[in-house]
Amino acid sequence: MRKMLTADDVAAVMRVSRRTAYTYMRQMPHTENPLRVDEDDLHAWIDGRTVAPAASGKAKPATVLQFQRPRRAAADEWRIPRRRSAAV
């Protein structure tokens, strides 16, 4: 007989909260009332979402946007010269 896992079992395997385990369980083949997933289906679901690293070594994820930091201005660059009136 195939082993059916509860939300607590899925949470322990995936190291997530119980609420997150319920969310994930609804994305894979499951039974309703009580909510259960087959152990093989869980591992197939995890394998389907696992991404192997790029072969080049230090590949950056495609989803992370790279922004350049704004250049830090020198102290004199932002200074407004003080003007004194000629009648001082």
C-alpha cells in the first residue's frame, strides 16, 4: 500500500510551515477530506521544480535584477556656495 502523507509530514519533509504545506499539497495530486498526498507524488512534484545549477559555475539567477548603486557624491559637489551681501 502506498504511503499517504499529511500536512505535518509534508511540512517536515520540505521544512516549511504547516500552512505552506497545505498550499503546496493543493498544487499536486491529492485527496480531499482529509487532505493527503502520495509520497511518490510529493517527490515527483519536488523533482519537477528542482533546477540544476548552470554548468559555467557562478551563474546568476535570471529572475534577480541587477541594479547599479548610485554614485556617492563628494562632499563639495553638493555644497551651495554662500553669498554674503556687499553691505556687510
